Amino acid sequence: MILWMVIHDPEFLQRAAEAKARVEQLQPHDLEGALEDGAILIDVREPAELAQGSIPGSLNIPLDALPQHITAVIPDPSAAIVCLCRGGNRSSLAAADLLDLGYINVRSLAGGLEGLSAVSPPPSPPG
């Protein structure tokens, strides 16, 4: 089994820290409630990373593709959106990008999938 490991450079980590300061961080134990309330979960990891697992019902839009594809997938700028990634850095950047694009109800999953797995098993898909 190959584990997907991302090593981020200092510039990326600085941008992620700035994004985390701007974006509401949803705590892992609150994710299930957010999904039950209708939040749309966007996994911003690369497709190859999804082989390590994903949350059922999440939409995969990689971080780099998000600005070009988000309006086709979620046209309502007031939709509740939670972005996630492996560790919480890329999801914070994605959520900040969405705020810049005019989306107003966007959060990032604090700690990403790593933070979620430390708290509990992944939530069930809504429905």
C-alpha cells in the first residue's frame, strides 16, 4: 500500500496559515451535524489521493481546479460548503478562494481527514 504524503514548502504553509485566519474552521466533531443540515462537502485533494479513502457523498474538485469548476457544480453562492483535504491546509486555501469568488457560507474542516479520523469514524452520507 502506498501512502500519499504531501510535504509543503514554507511559502505554502504561510499562505495556508493566512487562509486559516480568514476562514471558519469546522471542528471534526461538528461535521456530521453540518452535513445533516445540508452542507455540501468538497474534497479538494488530487484524484490519486482518493485511493486512500474519502467520505461518501463528498464531491472531488481538486484545489487547482476549484475556481474554474465551482460555479458549474454549486451555482448558489449562499450554499453551505465544507472543504476538506488530508490535513486542513489545502481545504483552508480552497475555502478562502471560495470566499474571494463570492461564496458566503464556507468553512474548512479543521485538521482535514487526519483530524476527523482522530475523533471518530467518517460521518455517514446525508440522506
